[in-house]
Amino acid sequence: NVKIFPDVRLMGTKNIEISDKVTLWVGTKLIAYGGKLFVGERTYVTGAMINASGSSIKIGSHGAFAPGVVMRSANHTYADPTIVIMDQPHTDEPIEIGNDVWIGASATILPGAVIGDGCVIGAGSVVVRGEILPNSIAVGVPARVKKKRS
């Protein structure tokens, strides 16, 4: 039983797997062209843009995604200044989000990020490539662990 509210967009649906009791609130966009997107049970997504365009994105169960969250598993390269950025290749790496994770409003999750179970990511934070260990509270640009949930 998945709740999909008006103004939700699902693009690349053959590559999207949504578990039971997921809620996709107004303005949410799930995109999976070139990668697979999995959303675990009882996850609540409010107006986020989750784009598995190059590699996979796996989201665990019981998660909460606030409005404005952006997650994308691909990125532009830009090293060659003789080629316009839009013509340069992409790089891609999977993104993994554990169970019971809360991602605050307008946070950005970049390719290669691994967020462990029980984490909280502060509003406006940018999670870069690498791992945030379970039960961490991470904030800032780039996101850094400030404390642990107790």
C-alpha cells in the first residue's frame, strides 16, 4: 500500500522499486534512467528530487526526507576547459541510505555518499562521497558529524 499524492512524478518506472507503506508527498520526483532506485518500507518523502540517473540509489526503511532534498547518483565532469561542460562525460557512483534516517530540508546527497542507519542530516547540509557512520548527526557544507544519537 503506497500513498502517492498529486504532483508526484515517477520517471523511469521500470527501474524504480517502492516498498510497502511508502508515502510520496506533493512535489516529489523519483527518476531512474540508467540506474536503479529502491525505496524501503514506511519511508516518507516530501517534495524531494531523487535521481538515480547513472548509478543506483538504495534507501532503507523508516526514512524521512524533508522538502527540497536533492539526491543524484551522477555528476558532470569539467576538467577539459576546451569542451563545454554540457558535452563532457558524467561520473556516477551509487548512493546508500540506511534505515531510520532523517534528511532535513534542502539537504543535498552527492554520488558515492553512504549514510548509516539511524543518522540525521541537518537542513541545508551537503553530504559528499564517503560514509557517515550509523547514529551520527551530520550538518554543514560539507556535512560533518557533530554528535551521536544517544
